[in-house]
Amino acid sequence: MTSLLTVIILFTIFHYTQSTAYDITTSTSNWQSILTNLKAGDIATIHYGIYTTSGSGYFQLTLNGLLTEPIIIQGALNELRPVIQCTQAGANSQNIINIQGSNFMIKGIAFTKGSRGVRLGPAVTSNAIFDNIYIYNTTGTGFSANDVGNEYSNITLRNSEITNTAALSATTGECIYLGCENDVCRIRDSIIDHNYCHDTLGSVGGSRAGFQVKTGSFNIKILNNVCYETVGPCIVVYDDYNRGRNLIDGNIAINAGTDDLGIQCTSGATVTNNIVINANLAGIGVLQNSIYPAVGYIRNITISHNTVYMSQADACLRLNGLSNNNILISNNVLYCENQKSIKSSANLAGYSILNNAVNGIVDAAGIQSGGIFIVDNTIFLNINSYNFYPAVKSALIGTGITLSDQLVVYDFNGQLRSTVTPTVGAYEYSTATNPGCQITNNFKCGSATAAISD
Ligand SMILES: *[C@@H]1O[C@H](CO)[C@@H](O)[C@H](O)[C@H]1NC(C)=O
Ligand SMILES: *[C@@H]1O[C@H](CO)[C@@H](O)[C@H](O)[C@H]1NC(C)=O
Ligand SMILES: *[C@@H]1O[C@H](CO)[C@@H](O)[C@H](O)[C@H]1NC(C)=O
């Protein structure tokens, strides 16, 4: 006891600020005011239970930690996640929680009901980590950072699950909405990784995406996420305004979008190691949508080492309004059977289109020799179980090309790629069986342990 006291006193003396640890249970009636008054270095641990926010408004939290002394709000270890909910739900309800500030972490907490789940704002927010968050049965968007005038930075959202975002009323119900239209707010230098967005089928209007990053946002890494049954694209990023490419790597989209593309981008995007299965429109598409007005043309896009399997309509790869400005399309598997493998409105003569394996009609003029090669269903280990790892002797093995300035170092499983003759598609061939884990409809493994490829 004495030595513990000494430690606490020394800690206090050397840090000059007093950090407090709070333990919150469902009988802590002032839990909201504890959270509202947290100071740099404080840790609030919330035990399992249902916590209903008071009043008819949203719960506003301002968390101003310091880089060396962040504020932490966390669920208790080895317990179910505590659930924070709103009294209200459905049309005209309020968000569950608005959080603003910097240098904080929210970990192991569930949020339900309300309008939006977690809204970053209204003030600008930076250096924040959201880890192991579960947002479910909201009336609208699960997680948003889109208040006009803000430049959000260094936000991490990881290991989290978001589902049923239009449960209580028909809304656009995105899982994640970052940035604003026309660059009136934006997010930069942030990471969205290992999250699972699923079953947002009640959503209507808007683009209803899984993970959406609006125009002017930059240096966003969208890594190793999973979408299942989202109406809009699993991932949509628009134009980086030449500020710094956004990276979309190692994600899986199954039946997403059910009414849209699987992965969509406009400019300033690198799309690598993704697996897109049964999107409605194109599996991957470049569309001239919300482009940087000062430039006005599509540019700076890499689409490499993706595996697209089937689309309900349109094509595996859709290129709309493309112009030849730093575009690379290489080493992809575009396997679409009765749909088109590639569809482009522009003539692709002179483009860097290299070593793509295709199945399905190519509806695009001008592709150079070596840009595509035709494959059949013997390339994959087992189509029926979504095992798109290359079969032994698959035509994908060793038929890729490496460009020294655009190396894709790892594959979908996080295995190193050959730097000389890589395998075409999301997987690098190394052994006869898939060294990663099996994709299923509620897939939430495999890529979760994959190394980050940059
Ligand atoms: C980003 O935020 C994290 C977590 O708060 C922090 O550890 C890191 O130092 C921040 N990075 C920068 C560049 O400020
Ligand atoms: C979420 O909403 C769905 C209906 O949309 C309902 O079936 C389910 O039980 C709800 N889940 C929870 C945990 O309340
Ligand atoms: C995008 O491409 C243009 C050339 O079309 C180049 O000038 C610009 O620097 C590129 N931007 C980025 C961020 O790579």
C-alpha cells in the first residue's frame, strides 16, 4: 500500500498533471458528466451494461488530451462491450454521440439507436483512435466526420463493426462517411482498417456506401476491411485534389454494392489487393464524379493486383471518361463470364494496361498487346467456396509484371510478392493451398492479420 501510494505521488509530481482513472458501472448515475470532464491522461473504464444518454438531445463530448497523455475511454477488459444508446430512435432522432477534440482513444464500446451513431464534430478533431467499436441499428450513418469547414486529421478507425444503419427509418445509411462534397470539409492522413460493414440493405437515396471518402480528402488508407451486402459501393473515394493519393488495399466486398459498384474512385487513388465478388454494377470502376474543378480530368490512378469475380451487370472493370494521365491498370483478374471483363468509353491506346487476366467480353478499344490475356475457370483453387487463390499450375502464376516505381510489396494475405514475376490477382502463389483463411459471407478473418502493404 505504501509503495503504491509512493508511486502515485511520484507520478503526480513528475507529470505535474493529475491523471485519474474512473470506473463506471450502470449505477454510476453521473457517468455522462465524468466523461464530459475528462482531462489529459485520464482513463475511464466502462463496465458492461446499457447506458442511455439523458435528455432528448445528442451527447456532446469534448476530449482534449495531449499527445503524450491521451484521454482513454474504454470498455472493461474481458467483458462484453458496454452499450451507449439514445432514448430516441427513428426519424427526427438525435445522434447518439458527437465527439470532438484531439489525442484520445475510444475502445471497446457499442453504440445503438439514435440518428447517426458517432459523429466527429462539430469542432475539428485530430489524433483520435476508435478501436473495437460496434455501431448497430442506427437510423442513419454509422460513423461520420463531415462538418463543414473542418479538416480532420490523423483519425484511426480499426477492428470495428458497423451494421444495420437504416434499421429505424429509411436513410442513406452509410457505414462510414468522411469528408464533404466539393471539398467544403475534408479528412487527411487517416487509417480505416480491419473494419466490417454489413447488412445496410434498408438504405435509400444518396450513394449508400460502406466506406465513403469525399472530395479533397487525401492520404487516407482504407485497408483490410470487409463489406457484405451494402447497397452502395463497398468503398468509394472521389478526387484527392492532387494533395496525396488515397490507398484502397486488401479489402473484400461480397455482394456489395447490391445496387452499385463494388469499389469506385475518381482520381488520386491506388487500388491494390482487393477482392470484389458479385457487385451489381462494375466490381471496380473509375468514374468522372466530383472531380477537382481546377483540373477537370481523371488522373493518377493505379489499379493493380485485384481479383474481381462476377458482376450482375455492366462489367468487372468499368472505365468512364478516362484520360491518359498517370493511369496504371496491371496484374488484375477480371473474371466476369457473361458480363464484360472491361468496359471503357475512352479508347485505351497508349495506356499502361499490363498483364490483366480476363474472362468475359472486352468492350474497350486500343488495349496494347500484352495488356490482357484470356483465362478460364481453372485459374482458381475453388470458385464455389470463394477460394480465389491460384490453383496449382494456374495461368496466373508468374505471369504478372513488376514496375519498379509501383511495387505492390505484399499480397492480400500479407505475403511478400515476387519482385520479378508476381502472380496476377490479389493472391501471390506460394503453396498448393491458400495460406490465408477462407472467405465466407461473414468473413472477418484472413486479411485481419495481413501486413499493411506500404
Ligand atoms: C496520430 O495520433 C496518434 C494517436 O493519437 C498518435 O500516437 C500519433 O503520434 C499521431 N501522429 C501525428 C503525426 O501526430
Ligand atoms: C436490430 O434491428 C433488427 C431489425 O432491423 C432486429 O431484428 C435486431 O434484433 C436488432 N438488434 C438488436 C441487438 O437490437
Ligand atoms: C497527378 O498527376 C499530375 C499529372 O497528371 C501530376 O502533376 C500531379 O503531381 C499528380 N499528383 C499526385 C498527388 O500524384
